[in-house]
Amino acid sequence: MINRVVKNVEEALKDIKDGNTLMVGGFGLCGIPENCIAELVKKGVKNLTCISNNAGVDDFGLGLLLQTKQIKKMISSYVGENDEFERQMLSGELEVELVPQGTLATRCMASGYGMPVIFTPAGVGTEVAIGKETRKFTFNGEEKEYLMEKAFEADFAIVKAWKGDTAGNLIYNSTARNFNPLMAMAGRITIAEVEELVPAGELDPDHIHTPGIYVHRIFQGQKYEKRIEQRTVRKK
Amino acid sequence: MLDKNGIAKRIAKEVKDGMFVNLGIGIPTLVANYIPEGVNVVLQSENGILGMGPFPFEGEEDADLINAGKQTITLLKGSSIFDSAMSFGMIRSQKVNLTILGAMEVSENGDIANWKIPGKMVKGMGGAMDLVASAKNIIVAMQQVNKAGQSKFLPKCELPLTGVRCVKKVVTELGVYEISPQGGFKLLERAPGISVEQIKNATAGKLIVEGDVPEMQI
């Protein structure tokens, strides 16, 4: 067994530098690597490019790194619900590349699968397609135009899992899975924080979502807040 | 004139037994409330769920279980969870049978715009571009006329597009329409109490009216 465990978040993020490209897992505030984001704020690394489906809210998630102006560029599919984000984007302080959500997910996946490009119909005929190659393919009995999109490359992928073992194997909980396993596969260095770190052998190999080969560093996370963005309930 | 719930109720009649359905944010979400008893459908949420259930009871919310609108939800029996790539995989490969989503504008050739107002609102397209590019069956739920009284049924969309030639059917406060393969909003049904004349005035693009158009039953 190769041991992937690092002592803490400081050690896990020790070599992240100004100007790095980071993939950050999560959907909204669900399944985000809370410990790593807090540590990035503390470290103060700047000019980051972040690939993440969303940009958090003003006072949580990646919103924290926007408040401190540590992010130079965001690559996301949906960035509503964040006033500071909107202000920085409209004033031109923040560079933003909006990517269809399925394209974003699949560009991460392609990277982990070793495929440099994907072809997708999403965005054909829209401003997303500007400057990109398109090709016609007949698939599923239908001829359609597809857009060529490149696999994402990132210096670091930062993900959050529910359980992980010392070999770096990860299991996610419920919809906190979302982009995490895709980004975990795609980082040049992948860092995983987990709610529960267990010895190798304790997780059923059949239940692993992300095999440890993709995870370079794993650590036991602390004090998860797990904030809910839209608490919706019904009466009993 | 139909209100939001009326539009949702009419769209619910398009949902057939055995369908896998993706509901967008806004009016489309309300459709789930009107699916008739005995019609078994599975709701897909693009953040990675098949078999989405209702909101949880107070005190039973789970931060790890949300829908694509980031609302806390529950799962029904037989549900499954998967990552975002697989979620759009089943959308792209057309395993998901029906997509219902909102729009800011629709054009007479079936183009749709719903993600950006340049200089004003830039929240992003989320999964909308993937959904409209792939779904075989797309129903749009929208207001046909904006607050300023202008039609959003246009010869050509003015806002940045989400997808081209993809909308099949539209349900608005005034009626039900099919996008004709030759171009044009073909009026299928009128909302209760709405005349063809009123619909003409609310349609800037090409309107197709053939014979007597029935009033919708909801």
C-alpha cells in the first residue's frame, strides 16, 4: 500500500503558488472542500484560476477567496447568488469564462481519462462556440453539429469526500459527490479532505468512487460547517 | 390568462407514464405538483439524482442532499446518485426523455435565450445549454409578454442564445404552441378566456392559426 496521508491542511497545500490553476469540487455549497478554502485564504496565494461549477456565496465557499481578491479568473457554469462576484465581473477586475455545466464536468472527466478533447452539442450556435472547431457527426441516428472542447488541466484539484482511507481511496456522500470524483481524476496533484479518514482495508473496494491512484494527498478534515444555501422544507 | 401554477398544470399533461424528466428552475419545478396519480415518472436533477422526491420535513434537511436549484430535497424509493459527468451523459445520450425549462425569449425557428442579459444579468447557463442541445423533447414554460408589454415570441432572439432550433413546444399564460418545422408559432390551444386576437397582439414572430383553435382543458 502507498500511503497518501498528510498531517494536515497546511501540509496538503504547502506548494500551491501564486498564479496556479485549481479545480475545486462541489455544487453550490454542497460537497465543497471547506478546510482547503479556509487555508487558501490564510495562505494568501494570489492570481489563482479556479475551475469550479459555482463561485460560492459572499461569505462562504469560493466567495471567501473573491472577497480577498485572490482569484484572477473563474471558470464556472453558474455564478448567481454572489454579489461580490457580480461586482468584480462587471467592473472587469475578475476574468470569467462561463462553460455549460455538462461540458465543464466532461472536460474534467476527459482529463482523468487521458483524452485531450471532447465533442459536445452543448453551445453550438451560441457565443460559447466562438473561436472553437465544430464537426458534424451522425450519432444515435441523427446528424448534428458538435463543438470541440479541450480537457481541463489544473496544477491542483481540491476535493472533499465523506470517507477516505490511507491509500487515498474516496467515497462521497449523496449529492456531495457532484464534480468531486471528476476533478479528483484531473489534477496534476489531487488533494482530498475527508470527513472520516480510516486505515486502508476498512473500505469495501467495491464501494470506492475514486481509486487512490488519483489522490496524491489525503487528510482528515476538521469542523465541517456544511452550510445549506436554500433550506426548503415542508410541514408535517 | 394563466398564472404560473396554471402553466405548470397544463405542462403536467404532457408528462407521460414511464418518462424520465428534467425540470428546470422556476415554473418547471411546479410541474411536479400536478403530475396525475398513476403516471409514474422519475425526476432527474442534473447535479446527480434520479428519483428526486419532495422537500424534507422540517428538521430532516441534509446539507449533502440538494437539487440543481440548491434546495434541500429527499429521495424516493429506487433513486440513484451519480456524478455530474454521468448526469449530463444520460441527458446527452437522450435517456432523459423530457426537458422542461424556462426562457426569456423564444424565436419562431425554435431558438431559445435564457441565460444572459448583456451588461445586466450574467449568472451563467448552468446546465441549460447541455439540456437544450441534446434533449429530443423540450417544452418551454414562459411568459409570452414581459412586464413592459413586449412580446417574447420573436422572429429572432435578441438576447444571447442558449440553443438553436431546439424548442418543440411552448406553454405560456396565453396558450400552447408548437414550433413549426418550417418556422412559426403554431397555436394549438388558447388559455381560458383568451382570444386569437389577444394572442396575435402578444406574438411578434410568425403566428400560425389553423381553423378553430380550442380552449385548453385544465
